[in-house]
Amino acid sequence: MNWFDYLVWAWIAIPIIIFPILLKIRVPYGRHTTSGLGPMIDNHWSWFWMEVPALLTFPLFAIFGPTEKDVLSWVLIALWSLHYINRVLIFPFRIRTKGKKMPLIISVSAAFFNLMNGFVNGYYIGFVNGLSGDLFHIISLMGIIIFITGFIINNIADSKLITLRKQGNGYQIPRGWLFKYISCPNFFGEIIEWIGFALVARNLPALSFAIWTFCNLAPRAKNHHSWYKKYFSGYPEDRKIVLPYLW
Ligand code: NDP
């Protein structure tokens, strides 16, 4: 093992260790924001600054690193860029949270998280192994389909939530489509996306990102779900948290 392998294993261990803690706390942004955590930053720009490290680091390390790259590695670069062009350049300017702020400490932690994910994934392809495998292997094709399905679900769900905010004042109960089954289809889509990416890449850094995403978003979905139930007395009883029919 070299320094990079140690780093990636450590990066995988962190979310697994903190998962039980994340299930017990509320990360304070969005509906769970609190003002007692020091300086605050505008919500739109916070999203931009905390996600931009991932948009830059992965492609820069992957493309400009010395390894020879195969088609599947270019597909991975394209999938990553598709997700982060939306998350950095489109999503922050679509959300309708005028005047809302987020604790700076959350933005800085999230920026570090994105920097690390972008770095370990990009460094692996650019400096360790640029040969990701056969594009037409059944697992690669399944991974691409799963990623794109997750991306579409994540975007439709985010768009529906953004539209909901536009239609009324403040928070409302989202209804219809996947909201019939789960409280947070946007998180469900994002979890699926990075599982798909890990299936295409079949390397440890991609696995680390899929684990991180689940460990970040499953507790946040649980918090959203209990928040909905507390905030709206008529919240649908049979709706699950984030995994349709399961949890
Ligand atoms: P949320 O679902 O909390 O919010 C998404 C947007 O919709 C926000 O602007 C929110 O406003 C608004 N909104 C949500 N629910 C309602 C409602 N019921 N009524 C009216 N407006 C609503 O998602 P997050 O902000 O936590 O995350 C945004 C995106 O980032 C998601 O796609 C998520 O998957 C992704 N993400 C990925 C992570 C990862 O580890 N890969 C980690 C965190 C997020 P407000 O902010 O005011 O609540």
C-alpha cells in the first residue's frame, strides 16, 4: 500500500464511523439552519462555493494526469462533469431561498468534502490507473444506466421542490410522483447516481464517494421526514423516508 491507498481507506472509514452520529444530529442548513454557529453566508453562493472544488478537481487531475486513459475513463469524466455542472452552475441559481443564509462552517466543511472526493477520484484516474475497463461490459453499462436514472430522479425531484416553493409561501407537503412513496426522492436519486458511478469505475475512490453520499443523505432524509411529520399534521403516514417500500 502507498500513501494514496492509505488516504482512500481512511476516507472510506470516516463516513462509516460517523454514520451513527449523523443519524442522531441535524446538519444545520436548509430547513434545519440555526444561527448560533458563527458567520453566515448567502445560501445561493454557499452552494456554488461548496460544490465548485468537485467540479474542478476531478476533471483537472483526471485529464491532466500522466496516465493513458481509455474510453470508460472519459465516460466517468463526462458523468462527473454532467452532475457538477448542474450542481455548481445551475442548481444554486434556481433555488428560491431568497435572503436565506447558511452557517459558513457548513460551507467550508462541505467544500473540503467536495475537494477530497474530487481529488481522490481524479487522482486515481489521472495518476494511478486511467484504464477503467471495457465500456461494453455488462456492469459498466448497468452503472451508466443507473447513474443517468439517478441523475434524472435527483433533478426532477429538486425541480419539483423548487417549484413548490415558487407556488406558495414557505414549505409545503410535496405530493405525487415518487413523493407518494418517499419523503426525499432527490436524495434517493443522488444515492443511486453515485452507486451507478461506482459500478462504472469499480475502484476504491468511487466506492468511497457512494458510501459518503449514502451516509450523508440517509440521515438528512430521516431528519426531513421527521420534520415533515412534526410540521404538517396531515403528513401521509405510509410515506417512507428515502428507500421506496423499505425505509
Ligand atoms: P432539500 O431537499 O433540503 O432542498 C432542496 C431545495 O428545495 C431547497 O431549496 C429547499 O429549500 C427546497 N425545499 C425542499 N423541500 C421543500 C418543501 N417541502 N417545500 C418548499 N421548498 C422545499 O435538499 P438539500 O438542500 O439538502 O440538497 C440539495 C441537493 O444537493 C440535493 O439534490 C442533494 O441530493 C444534494 N446533496 C448531495 C450530497 C452528497 O453527499 N452527495 C450532500 C447534500 C446534498 P430550503 O433550503 O430553504 O430548505
